[in-house]
Amino acid sequence: MSTPQELLERDLEHSHHNMIVIAGIGVTLATCDNNKNATWKGLLEHGLRYCKDYCSTDKSRISPQEKILKNRKSLSGDLIGVGEFITRELTNDRSGIFGKWLVEVFDTVNNVDNSVINSLANLDINIATTNYDGVIEKALNLHAITWKDVASATEFLRNRSRAILHLHGHYKTPETVILGASSYSQICNDVHFQEKLRATLLFKTVIFVGCGIDGLSDPNFGSLFDWAQDALEQCSHQHYVLVKESELTIWQQRLRGIPVKAVSYGSTHSELASFLTQLGSNVRKKIVVDPLARLNDVQLSYETMWPLLENKLGIQGSRALLSESMQLAKSLMDAGGKLRAALDFHSRLNKYKKTLLNNDYLEFALFSAESLLNIEPRLTYTIIEEIRSVFKGSILPGKYFSKLADLSIRCLDALCAYSETLIQIDIALEATDGDENERLQAERAEITFLQGDFLNGY
């Protein structure tokens, strides 16, 4: 029977493109030499001092909050209450004071040792974090995006961008920081973000690194894990959390009934970087270029996920369903299963196209047409004609117009419809310049030559 570490290595070997790291406070502490301000309690202690020194908050009101922080038995809900107190005090007069405090406290959290972050980056998977600080993006020279930036977060989760996603906000955008009860209520009631978190557990493999039990028991992740207990019951994939050897038992109890495996990285926090380095090395040694084996693995995943997508996302709307279907089709195409993936997606698009807005339909139809171009050019031509019919009399945005024109030319060329191809090239030439215009001119000359009409230009 495989150990949790062996299962993790196997997933990294075969499915790293569909995995994500969620980094907790342990990653920041390993990077900033255990700067106290980076911890939740340390941040709250700093915030109470700031309330007293900057806002002149009465000591009698601060003392009960300080007692909560000093009490080792205080629960995460108690600390959230302290966070709410600080948030209200620092925004009572001017909301800008809360932002000023965040900048002052996190400007003291500096990168000292980037070894853990670099080892995570060498796994070649996207990194999200529950931390407010910026040490990961500093180490990797990437930019930060937050849970409130819907478009950027979506692109990140679809593996279309390289950035650091801050799941609980970033200190430079204070309105995104999840610290007190009111901000937790805001994120927990944000339907779009909660759907993204659930879709991440449903369709990706997550590795939690540097996350404590309290951190993953807050209102946001606590409710997510409660949902996962039922929603992922029939899923075959699993997630992982890296923990100290001494914490294995308590984590296994916390994760009972949830598809998350606890993996020991060693007996001390200092062993995390070397464990991650060795993990990456083990995976790279196992990777063998075997296209047939890779296709078989991806095919098995595809066959499981394709019907599951419809069951889970069909009720949320056709755009969400087709968006995830497109990503799943791409993974099978990349592995070599182009014909099945292209035909399956085309069939699903036909089924749901009447429920799509025109611009959404255009995005998916262009993808379908291009996927089928070298397989079924006549079907591609049918899709192109349908797009023109839907948008008859409308002006397409520039990037879509160019894409449609390019597909039309390539499709007609594949069908050896030279006269029609020349017409489409002439249309495209009017809307292009520079290198693209020169390429089209050369293609026009080549087709003219193939027609045996090359003397007409002289």
C-alpha cells in the first residue's frame, strides 16, 4: 500500500499541471526568520498597541482583548473577535488608518531565507496563500492578486497566469484583508469566491504547506472542509497537508472523512525546505517521457471528470460548465487525445449554446472550431458559418475578428477552397498591418501560385 508521500509524488509526477499550493503562516515564518508580526497573535498584539497609541483607545477596553491573546486556550473565534475590535477601532474615524497600520506592520516582515519558497516554486505549480504579507511574491518576482479581483483570480485558477493569489487579502489592499468577524462574514457570503474555492477542491489537487489546524478551522476554510466531507465523498482524487511528525495524529483526527492526506515533512520546522527540495528531486527522477502512459492517465481522469462536471456545474449555468469543460478538454488534447476531446466539447457546446450570451458563445465556438480544424475541417467551416450567422450585422471585437478571419483562411485552405480563401485573406488584409499583414500577403501569393495564376501579378 502506498504511503501518503508516495501518493503525493505520484500526483506531482502525473498531474502537476492540475495542482495548487496553499501556503500558510509557516511559509512566511520560515522566510522572515520568525518575525512575530507575521503571526496572527503577533499581528493582533501590534494592532492593540496601535489602537492605544494612535487612536487613544481607552485601556479598559483594550485589556479584555489582551487577556484573550494571552490565554493559550483561546479559540480561533476568540481571536477573530479581537481582529474585529481592532478593525472597528482603526476604521472608526477614517478607514485609511487601518490601511496605514497594515503597511507599517508588514513593512517590518522582510525576506531573510527564501529556501522554502524557492523549493515550492521548483514544484512548478501555482501558489496561493492565506497570508497577508508579500514575502512569496518578493522571492519569486511575481505580483499579488486577491480574492476580490474576480477576473485575475479566475485566470489564476485556470492556470492562465503566474501570480500569488491571496485568499484572505493582501496588506496593500486593506479592503481585502480578512481579520475580524465582519470581514469573515463578507468572504463567507461571497458566492463567486466560495464557488471558486469549492471548484478548486473539486477539480484540482491542493497541497497545504505551513498551515496550522487553527488556520484551516477558521470560518472560511472550516465551512469549506465541512462542504468537502459530503461533496467529495465519491471523488477518487485527494489533497495533502504537510505537517510535523509530532502533529500527524491530531491532523489525521481533524481530517477524518475528508479526502486530505497528512504527510510528515520531518520532526522540526527547519526540515520543511529540505523535504520540499527532495520531493521535487524525487518527482523529476520519476518523470519519463512516455506519451502513451501519459495519455492513459489523463484519459482516466477525463472519463471521471467529464460527467462529474455536468452534475456539479450544470445547475450553476452553462458558462461555468463550458469554461471548465474547455480546460478539461485542453488537458486531454495536450496529452494526445485531440479527436475525442474536440468532438466531446463540440457536442457539449451544441447542447448549451442557446443558453449562452453571444460573447460567451463566441469564445467557446472559436475554441471548438480551432480544435476541430485539423481533424474535421468541414465541421470547423460549419461552426465558422454559424458564428457569422449569430453576429450578422454586428462588429466583432478586434481580437475575435482576427481570430475568426485566421480560422476562416486556414479552414478553407485545408479544404483546398482556394478562391474562397483568397476572399477571406483580402478581408483580413484590410484589418491587419505589420508582420501579420506581410504573412497574409505571402500566403496570398502562394495560393495564387497554386492556382496556376501566378502570371497575373506581372
